[in-house]
Amino acid sequence: MNLLDNLNLNTVKRQIREFSRGPLGLFLREIFNIYPPAINLGYSEVSSDLFIWRDPSIWDNYFNIAHLGPILNPHYQDSYDVLVEFYGSCGKLLGGKKLAVSYGENRLFNLSELSDGLCKNGENGTFAIFHLVDIKEMLNGERICIGERGFVSYKRKSDASLLRSYAHGNVNAVAYSLKTQTSRCIGVKQKNNLYYRAQLRLDDAISSEIALVNFLEKDTDITMYQYKGGLKEKLKSINVSSGGVVIIQSELDFDDRYIIEFESKVNFLRPVIFKYYENHFDVLHG
């Protein structure tokens, strides 16, 4: 193949790629179920963050599920279904549960009520909340995607206090097709490595756990660094499955400034950090 043939082939590939990412291309890909690009949701998809559930033998995990009518359109008062999908630490779909929500309803669930034993003792994983509602009907034809980024809250079973610690959703991590009734990761993979530095210090806690979720369509490598005493050093490299979560244990030294940074091709790799003190814990985004 000569240079001219190569140039022509590259031109054709570029034109096909540009067409496939345009409105008509996305519409056709939705009809024929040919994987819309991750950054774009299909015309019949709803989305959710991948929230983290912790070992149910140690933790109580909670989530508020609300009907969206009062928020988006007070005139839409029909009931609709919400699907809760549970995934293991390696991203494998464990199962799901549907429940109907009525207009004005806002219910707090302990996830054990919904998981039916899918979340095993000694394990961690993720879950997603999908509102199975025709958004065009709810918003009178508006082309808007519903994305659940609500609050998950945690309480250790051993704590005497009834207070829970909350963390909100981060990103559109996973989408569910109302047409094919399947879910897929929709995170954006960058060509070059990105660095995300946790926006807090960890040296005020006795210990901590850093939870990282991979919401790319494929497995990815993540490298973790620390800044300690003004110096940057590599701590470890890990491979995280698509849709999976890894939880890193960290023992801290109070005498040193302690900052962590992550290198990967995941756009907006923002960790969830559990910080442990003598008499309480806190959970927050890094």
C-alpha cells in the first residue's frame, strides 16, 4: 500500500468516526445497538454513578431513593420503577432489584433490604440507581438524560451513635438502556495519563481507606503516589477491573505532611476516602 492509499484510508476512517459521533450517527447506532461512544448516552439510556457498598458484616449502607416528579416536573405524577443493580469488587453484575416509586416519595433504604443477599460478608462492591422513566414524557419532549448522583451514607454496626456519614455521587459512571435492558460503563478514557491529587490531607487521622472505582469500559492501571516530607514517591500500581472497585489501606504518620496522587487514563478519577479517628469516622471525596 503506497502513501496515497494510506492517506485516503485515513481520510475515510476519520470521516466515518466523525459521522458516528454526530447526531444522525448516534441515532443509527442506538437503533442497531452498536455501542454509542462512552461520552454520549444513547437516546433511550439513563445513567448513575457507581456508588460503593461496604462489607455488610461491618457496615450498614444506606441510600435515599426519591420520585423525580416534584423536582423536574410537578405535573408528572405517575409512578415509575427504579432499578438498583449490584456489582462485585471486580465489576461483575451480581443482580438487581426493581421497586416502584410514587409521586412525592422519598425513602431511605438500608441496602440489605434491596440486595437480597447479593452483597456478601467480607466483600465490597458498587451499586447503581437507574430511574426507569420516559424522560421525554416527564419533560414534554426535552432531550435530557436522568443521572442519579445522590447520597450514599454509611454507619458501622459497632458504633453506638445513630449518625451516618454521607458522600454524594461524582460522575455519570454507568448507563442503562431502557430498550435493551442492559447496563454499560460510560467513563471517558484519555489518550495521555492524567494526575488527580486528593484535595485533602490525611495526616489528621489514625488510619484511612482509599476507594477507587474504574468506570471505563475496560480494565485500567492506576498508579498511586504520596508526597511526604516534600518528596514524591511511588506507593503502588494496581489494575482495576471495568466497573470494579479497589480499597487501599493506609496507615499514616502524624509527623509528616501526607498527600496522595493518582495517575491513570481515567478522566476525573476522584477517590472516596474513609478516615478513622479514635471515636468516629468520616467519609468524603478526595
